[in-house]
Amino acid sequence: MKHVVTADRNTHVVIGMSGGVDSSVAAHLLLREGYTVTGLFMKNWEEDDTEEYCAAAQDLADAQAVCDRLGIPLQTVNFSHEYWERVFSYCLGEYAAGRTPNPDVLCNKEIKFKEFLVQARRLGADLIATGHYARTDNHNGARRLLKGCDAGKDQTYFLYTLEQPALQQTLFPVGDLEKTAVRALARHAGLDTHDKRDSTGICFIGERRFKDFLSRYLDTQVGEIRDLSDRVLGQHDGLAFYTVGQRHGLGVGGAGDAWYVAGKDLAANVLYIVQGHDHPALMSRWLFAGEFHWLAPEPPALPLACAAKTRYRQSEQACVVTTVRDGIAEVHFEQAQRAVTPGQAVVFYQGEVCLGGGTIRSSEALAQAA
């Protein structure tokens, strides 16, 4: 772990144990470096825990098995109330407003690097650690967030809201490793999680159908699906269930290319779709974003030439960030970006350094469609 500060057995690290292979290996590496380590398992959802939908019980069992194998204690904490108030309620509001929120970003901000840090301090922690694929270093008296060495697993996109105090006290033990090396280390250490499948999807939804889950919390209405000529093509189940660029679940067939969601009219309860993966109505050269957070103690001067991602599974795209007004900034891209989605994060980079990001509010394509 190149980024680890001097370790001795008087340095107590509390690590978030998820029951997955990444946090398992992170704990193993911390012990190997000489830290005193305590595991902490966070339960963030219990509204409708069942064996069918909630994996928390199995994850806790896996975390306990790993801690037993490593010879470290495991504490548990229930943040379900905090998660409901600060993450889930916000997400419901965003879905109802026709946007597509990113619960992972908000969970990291409000739970994993805030409430978790408070709880870790109560346990006597000097530092905290997680199994995220990210790195940190010191630069000009501040802590920088760096991309993980495994480009396919880098998770800095979800970490751009971290505050300096959290960054200063956080270790990312697997950030220097490829995923294959992490699994190999887990296997060599005899950790049962070495071949455990990575979790996917939205944490509070689990394996259930997205529509079935949200329908329990949102008052949605069926409405028309139209093309950009206002020709009625079908019926949607509720605007909250669809996101810009979505292909599946539209129920619209016919000859030619596939259909994709291009926008929503909340007032008229209409879902607009277009035909073709790269239809012009899906492409944007600019976007507006707000709720900015910069990781450095002082925000960068604007205009800022950098690179950005508008979704996790995307390579960085060259752009310029300029000031507009009232906390809203405009981001201009060199190349048009597909399916820029309100509610999602736009995250900025210079080389391997994550600079920060904001929440997408609108885009060129959506402005033209309106």
C-alpha cells in the first residue's frame, strides 16, 4: 500500500466490512502492514428485509467469517434511520421530479464517510479504511483523491463528495491493486469471500424489479409514449421508472432501429422516445450542473479545462467548466456526449486526480427537446 502512513500497532484502523472480497482483502492488507484493525459492518436498510430481497444477513455472516479468519473483532451498527432520512428520501424526491439520482454518491457522502467516521471514532479509531478502488496522496498540504490502479474498477466517481477531514483519515488499501490480484490475495489468505460475486444495482432495491419496488413509495400514473413528432406509440407505467437513454422496457416494437428514452414532460405525463442509439436528440455538447463539491480546500479557478465523466462506466471526456450563476455551472465538451441524465453526477479529473463534481440538472439535448 504505497499511500499508507507509518503503521504501528498503536495505530487503530476501523475498516468498513461489507462482506465482499474487496473489504476482506483491505482488512488483510492492513494487518499485514502492522495496524491494529477492527471491522465495522453497517446495516443501512431494513424497511422490508426478507430472505428474498435483503442480502444483509448473508453479508454480515461473510464479514464475520472473514474477521474470524483474520483474528480481528467485528462490530455492527445500524444506520437505517440515517439512510432513510438522508439518502432514500432524497432519491424518492428525485425520481418523482423525473430525474435519476445516484444513491451510491449520496450514501458515501452521508453514511460511509460521515456517520461511519463518527462511529469509528467512538471505537477509538485513529484512521478508517474501506475496500473502494481509489488512492490518496498529499499535495500542497491537502489530501488528493486519485483514481484506483484498476481502470475498470476505479470508484472515484462515487467519492467526489468527500470532505478533506474524511480524506485525511481514510485509507484505501486495495487502490493500488487490480481486481484479479485482490481475488488472488483473498484465495491465498483463505478468505471465503475470494469468489463471492460483486454486488450490483441499487443497494436498497436488491434483486427485485425496479418498478415493483418504487411503486410502493411513489404515486405514479400511466401515460403516453410519443416520438418527437408527438405521434403516440404506446403507454408508459409512470415517468419515474424511466431514464434518459433507456432501451429496455418500453414495449415499442416495429421495423428499424431500437427505441430509446429521450426525455420526459412531467406536466403532460408524456415519455418521449427516439429511434437509434445515436439519435441527435440523445447527444449533448453541454450540460448545466449544480450542487458542486471540490475536493481541494479551495475550488479551482473557472474556466477550468479538464476531463469529465457523466456516468460511471465511461472514459473521461475533454471539457471546459465555466461559471454561470446561482451555483450553476456550464460544462462544454469537445465531443457530444450521449444520454446525459439529470440527477446523475458529472465528475471532473486532471490526469489521475479526481477534482470533484456536481449534479447534472439539464443538457443540450433536453433543452432542444423541450
